[in-house]
Amino acid sequence: MLDNRNTPNELDEMFPGAKAIIHGLKLSDSHFAKLADRYHELNREIHRMETNIEPVSDETMENERKKRLQVLDEISEIIAKASAQG
């Protein structure tokens, strides 16, 4: 199992000022919690691909990165709304 400290692009790193908001959303918003889990899964998969633990084609890597970005965009929107609401 990979150590979180060795995997770049974790949500806490992507949104360093929103750690409490992320935690609160994971507890109160099931959709957000599912998105966060999906992001975490994709991020781990991509990290394994990038470090050749699970070698894949460039096309596969690109497709997975696009999926991660789509999930990250939705997460970002939810965090921004939660931040604006205080």
C-alpha cells in the first residue's frame, strides 16, 4: 500500500486553506464524500501509472487524468460554494 505522503495531488494539498471545509463536507454531504473518495481512487491509480508500478499507454494515462480533473473541478465548485456560505 502506498503512503499518502508520497502521493502528490491530495485534496489537502490542492486546497490547503480548506482542510476544515473538506472535512465538514465529507461528513455532511454524501455526494461530496463520494466525489472525494473517487478523486482519491483516481489519484492513487494515476500515481501508480506515473511511477510505473502499473505501466499503461499514454492514452490510458491521459484518460485517467481527464477523469481526475473532472472530479476535481466538481469538488472545487462545492468547496467554493461552501466557503462563500461561511
